[in-house]
Amino acid sequence: MVDLKTTYMGIELKNPLIIGANNLTSNLEKAKKMEDSGAAAIVYRSLFEEQVQLENRHLFEDGRDGLLELKEGAAYPDTDNFLNELRRTKEALSIPVFGSLNAVHFESWIEYAKRIEQTGVDGLEINLYYVPNDFELTGRAIIQEKLDIVDAVIRATSIPVAIKLSPFFTNPLYVIKEMDKLGANAFVLFNKLFQPEVNVDTLEMRLPDTLSSPDEHSLPLRYTGLAYGNINADICSSRGIYTAESAIAMLLVGATTIQVVSAIYKHGCGRIEEILQGIKDWMNEKGYRSLEDFRGKLSRKNIQDPLVYRRAQYVDILLHG
């Protein structure tokens, strides 16, 4: 009989399938259904400081440097409700529940991280990205800001911390390595960012949904395979994982766990059972008894031809074009 157990950030999971942060996880009934369908853990929907401030703008006034400061006597009703619901979800489920955070100001990262920890969650995922909009800001400055945030959150909390990264760094491997040195417990590769679109009929900008497509799994697959065996932290592959085949591929290149979101939105919780059963069937067919029997087998560290991870163009075109 095959064993799907794995250990993620020091926490034993019954299998490698985690439901990534999304609005469905904040619905307790749906979260329980995910658990019943076999999910090993869930990441509760993200707390976005920017959203909290916008929704509560009537409670704030502009302070120094144009930052919003809480008016005297006001409270944070949305944040308190969010944290209370997170606490209830943690108490109601038997599988691990992770918090997720995206803050704006440096001090807020620390404050919100501490408050999320107080809900009793098993770990914290911090969602890091930067949308370039300043011609004068250097890449080095952006990276240092993210490193400072990671260091501060890890120092301020006592629960495991995972870093959910954007791929839009000149060298994501350098960023991963530096954050690994700071003590990050895991990396989630990669987050999915809003990208604007143009409605040519109304001449307006719009933000379409950000559900991933199956072909997007290639990017996290490449960097999972590159990072495996070179860092101390665990690797959670995310984006474009819809089937058992894509989940197995991530495990083969070195993923400790995988995150699914879009597949659940499009196909429901039944897809969880399908993916897990598919992994079991494949392992039985190949004669594997545990995930450790094949994890990282096709990473750059372990394959005969590591050049496959370096190629960015079609080789035939380079040779014969």
C-alpha cells in the first residue's frame, strides 16, 4: 500500500495536496468539504492590508507622508472579523490551517503577522511581490526590502513561515537562497498576479479573473527543479496544477507539497480526490511505496542532463536557424 505522507515546514501532512489561499477557504462549509475530500491542509484567504485600508477609509485620516492613520476611537472591524473567522476555521478543522498575509508598510507586516499567529494557525504564508511603477527604484533595493520583511516576520513570530514569491525577479534563485539563509521554512512557487486588460468597446481598463491555466505549471516546475537540493527550506509548487500528472511532475522535480486553487474553482472538491487517487495509482504502477522514493528524481541535481533546465529556446532553431 502506498503512503502519501509528507512533512511540510516541520508539520506532518497526510498527503502533499494543500488548498492555496483563496476566498473559498474562508467559507467554513466549503473548507470542511475540502478536508473531507482529502486535502492535507488549507491556506486561509489572504489578509491584504491594502484592501483593509480601502474598505475602512472612513475610519482613517491622512497622517505623515500621506499614510493612513486610524482616527481616535476607531477600530478595525474588518480585520477583527477576519481574524475571528480564521480562528474559527482553525478550531473547526482537523487538518493544518495556514494564515496568509500581504501587507503594505513594513510595520504592518510585523503587526499583522503577530495577530494572525495569535489565532492559533499552524503556520504563516507571506505573499511577496512588487509591481514596478517607479523608474528610479533599483532591483537591488526591491530585493533588500523583501529580505528585510522576511527577516522581520520570522523574528517576530514563532510559527513556521512560508514565502510565496513572484517569479519576476532578475534571478529568483538568488532571492530564494538569500531568504533561505534568513530561516524561511518553505517557498511557494509562484503566486499569481492581477494583469490588466483593455475593453476596446468601452475604452476602459479591466482586471479579469486570475485563475491559472494548466500550461502555467511549467514555470514553477522549472524553478522547483532548480531549487531542490540547494536550500534547506521545503518547496511548495503552485500554479497550473489541475491533474494527478501535473502534481506528480512537481513531486518528481522536488516539490515537498503542491497547492491547488484554480482546479477547485473550475472542477469542485471532487478534483482533490481525483488528483490523490491518480498519484496512488501511478505509484502502484511504478512500484513506489512513499513519496521519498521518487521526490526530486528529475531535479537538476539528480538528472543526467542538467542542460534541460538551462535551455530557453528551441535547440533545433539555435542549431539550424
